[in-house]
Amino acid sequence: MPNELAVYHYSAWFNNARGTQHHDGVLLLPVISTTEAYFAARQAIANDLGVRVDVLNVNSFAYIGPASV
């Protein structure tokens, strides 16, 4: 199962010089089954938004379904 890919939706926000920034996005990631994988997913969200993970606030993170490749 760790090699399977899945689609996840996230809603997150962070503060910067322009104020609070809210974002929604979709990521293709390996299926999350461990705490370490979840923290890697948070890092992927931060990378997607171009911010540091320590300023990121994730409101929701949802499994959408398996990826069809």
C-alpha cells in the first residue's frame, strides 16, 4: 500500500507581509498510513505554497481517492 498514489485535497492558510493568505489545493501523494507520512504531506503542502512548514496552518486535509495512472 505505501507505493500506491492517492489524491488529497487541502485547505490551508498562512500570514505574510500581505496579510492572511488562504489557499485550497490538490496533491498527488503516496497513501498516508503513518505519522511520518502525514508530516511529509504537510511539507508537500508548504512546498506547493512556497512557504516554510512552521508558518503553515492546515485547516483540512482530505483523502479524495486512489490515483488513476
